[in-house]
Amino acid sequence: MNSFRRMMTSAALVSASLALAQEPAAPAKPSAPPPTADEIKRVMEYQDNGKDRGPALLDVIICTKVDQTKGSETIYTCIEPLAGNHKKDTVINAWMQFFVPKGGEYEDLKIQWLFNSEVRETKDFKIKGLARARTWLAHTPKKAGKWTVKVLQGEANKELGSASFTVE
């Protein structure tokens, strides 16, 4: 029985030594400081009084999958941004995120899908709400080459943002 105790004690000591010999965890990266008071005031002024200035496009991301799972923490978020090239004849999404001021309702938005700078498709869409608004529009590229997605507003087709990708 004594040899069993000695063996168990030795095993415990070896385990404890190994645990203590492990590399310490990397220190946590310092978090970014909050925005300045002036930045926050500027955004709040836009949120409260900016509906006539139009929506602010925050992101346009080429995306292979948007989370549509009810109750998910990432619902309506691009969870699979395109990495690398895309296969032709398969669906791709242009996922967009806007900041919408109070009372903002915009029905003059459109998205253009361009192949080698030539417009291949234009789709109208609208957004409304307060603060964060997300939407996405799907397209199936039929040709290999360089594609660009442009987000436009108004009769003058003011470009709010764009993203490019390659189809093989």
C-alpha cells in the first residue's frame, strides 16, 4: 500500500510541476479608448437632426452567408465574408450596414452589380429605422472576371460605397 501512496504522491507532484511550468497566458490587449466627447456629440446631432442628410453607409461586404437564424446573436449579420474568389453561377450577397438618423426613411437607394465596369444589374431597395439598419441583396454572377458592387442614392446616383470581388 505504501508503494501505491508513493506512486500517487509522485504523480501529483509531477502534475503540479508541469502545471506550474506552463507558459503564462498572454496579457490582454488594452481596449481602445472610447470616442471623444466631440465625436459622440457629432453623431448624436446627426442621429437627432440628420434625416435630410441621408443614411450613412458603414459597410458593404461581399458575403457568402448571412445569418437568418431567429433568436441568434448574429441575426442579419454577414457571418461568412467572401474569402478569395467566388465560383460563377452561385449566389453571392452584398451585405450592407447603415446608420439611419431618427425619422429617416430612404426609398431612393439602389445597388448595381458591374462586370468589368459594365452595369449588369441594378436593384432598388429602401431602409428606415433608427441607428443601425442592415440589409443584403443577392446576385448570381454568370461570368468569370472582376465584379464590383456599388451602393447608390438618389437620381444623381451618388455613390455611397462599393466593394469588388473576382469570379472564377
